[in-house]
Amino acid sequence: MQVFKFGGASVKNAEAVKNVASILKSYATKATIVVVSAMDKTTNKLEEVTNAYFYKKGDAVALLNELKNFHLGITSQLFSDSTRVNNEIENVFVELLWAVEEEPAFSYNHHYDQLVSQGEVLATKIVSAYLNENGIRNTWMDARGLIQTDNTFREGKVDYALSQDVVSTQLLPKLKSDGLVITQGFIGGTSENYTTTLGREGSDYTAALLAYFTNAEKVIIWKDVPGVLNADPKYFKNTKKIEELAYHDAIELTYYGASVIHPKTIKPLQNKGIPLYVRSFLKPTEAGTVIKESDKRMNVTSYIFKDQQILLSIQPKDFSFIAEDNLSTIFSMFSKHNVHANMIQNSAISFSVCTDDDEHKIEPLLCDLQEHFKVLYNKNVQLMTIRNYDNDILEKLSENKIILIEQRSRTTLQLVMKEAEGS
Ligand code: ASP
Ligand code: MG
């Protein structure tokens, strides 16, 4: 048994969906769970819909209609008779349109999950129907019934025991009888039947969880890159593919922000020793990267950039030291608002934290912090992490940048940087 994951780029249009079918024909030759994300930029669009609805900034209905036409455009190219699948798509949009007609009754994060999750529902309905019509028999399953979470909206915490139970009693028998199950990445459900999401780009995590619960022999993430690279091709021309990566190195790379795999993906796989392959859906015969248990340490230099960061500098109002009591107050506030520190630095009377600048989390966090502390902040900073760094490259990368914080260990260098004025 194996788990495949196809992200938004692998189902971005009709051609891409056909390519998924051809990969499944060649490689899903044993029981396979296929985890699919929303098509192309659908999740971003649904975020826009949520903002338009919740903050009354924009036209949610018009945005939904655009998105509906995008999906119907794809089905018109995939099916000779798309009536059935189009009905299913229409139904999803009827629900979405109803939802945005009501006044918001819950938190932003709660509404976000109910709306944004539908991107995955739409994608899997289309993919599943297309496969069935083309001789690849499969069963569509709703991940909201499989991945059980608490009600931390936008970052559902997975209940392993409950999820294990439903996967064993509902998914496994289907997989045994039907061989191929198509389900959604990124989304889960609460005991009160609300939808949750697992964090942006969370479909990889879903694939890892399902592999864990089914004791799969492997996971393959099919991507538009040939494997795990030492740097993001968005920033570097000459990237190198890494053939083999230990779980340990993979978790570090993703923790520092390498966007190739979601950071939560590695733990469930490591816990059961399930290898993860990252392969190209454009060149499926190529080997890609394997991530597995290994004592070998990565020796290539790798570069990870995290943009849209905010650097907070937190100072006690009474000029007291930043010591355990203050730190514990600060960390409990971070934890309450689900804000994760990407880098921290401490001095006598100031504690600096670099974190993702997500206004829906940072604003309420600042409110709480400012009750006890003086908080200064720098927006639009970039966090750069270099593993196995050398000093020459450092000079080049920090050209025209102001370095706000620098931290070095033997293997890892981290810089918080800001564009110099006028550059
Ligand atoms: N569709 C979701 C996102 O774009 C989840 C994923 O792609 O993994 O964040
Ligand atoms: Mg996506």
C-alpha cells in the first residue's frame, strides 16, 4: 500500500489532470491512496473570497463565480458529457454562495476553514470522476471524516487516536476492495462536524498522516521540480538536486522554510520509518529525492528564504531583565495565538522574534503583548537560512541589505535582513 500526493500545480488545468491519470496508470499498480490539493491558485482565490466576505472588502459573489467558471472550464475539456460532474460542482458553489450571504457568526479563522476547504473538495470531485470515466476505478472519500482534529481553525491539531480509528474502519476496507481511494489534502473535521484546515500547503501532511495510519510502505509527493533542491529555483539559477536526505536533515530544512514539503510531514513518517519520495510529475521516470532514516548528513550548502516576515522586539516596560518569568509570559501568548517563532534572540532587556507576518494572528498577539511589554517591530523583513554556509556567498547574498540579526552555529547561519533604502 502506498500514498501519492498531487499538489495544486499538478492539477492546474485539464492537461495536468490527464497527466495525473497517466501517472496513476503506470504507478498505482497496488493499493494506493491519492491525496489531491486544490487546483492551481484556488486556495488563494478562496482566501480572497473569505476576506471579501468577512471584512466586506470586495465582491465575494463575483469572485466565487470566477472560480466556478474556472472549474467548469476544466471539466468542459475533460469530459465529453460533463453534466454529472458539473452538477456536483454547482452544488458546492450553491453552498458557498449561501454561506457568503449570511452575516459572519464565528471567528475569521472559523469561516476561513468552511470556505477555503472547498477548493480540495472541487479538485477531488473532478479528478475522481475523470479517472472513473477513463477506466481507473476509484472511490472518492471525504477527508473531513478521516482526519479528525480539534477546533483550532486554520491549524487543526490532529487527534491521532480518533483518526486512526476511522481510517482503520472506513478507509482501509475501501482500499482493500477498490484499490484506489481519492481524497483531499489539507482539510479535516471536528467532532462537531465543522471543517478545519491544517495550515497552508498542508496536503503533504495529510499524505503523511494517512501513510502513518495505514502503515503504508511509502509516500510519493509528485511535484513540478525534480526533487528536493538545495535552493529555491525562484531565487537561484543553479540549483542542485539532493538524491537522498535523512529525516533529520529534511525536518531541519522544512523547519527553516524550505517550501518543497510542509514541515509537519516528516514526523509521522519518521515515527513509522516510512520513506518519502519527492518526484517530478513532468518527468515521472526520474528518481527524484528519497527522504528516509539515514546516518548520512547532508553536505551540500542549502539556502532557504522566508519572505514576509516581521521582526518583533519585546521589552519589559519596567526595565526588568528578560528572564524566565517574562519569557514564559511571552511564549504563552505566542502559543495562545498560534504564532510560531522562526528565529529568536535574547538580550538583557529585549527579546527578538522573527515570525510570519500574518495579520490575523499578529494583530491580536500585539494587543496582548502590549499590555505587559513595549513592542517594536520591523515589517517586510526576510529570514535567510544557510545550512553548511561559506562566507563568500554570505557577502553576495546580503548585498544591498541591512542585517538586523545574525546568528551562527557550526552548520547553520541565519540572517534577518531588510532591503537598504533606495536599493
Ligand atoms: N491547497 C492548499 C494550499 O494551497 C493546500 C496545499 O496545497 O497543500 O495551501
Ligand atoms: Mg496548494
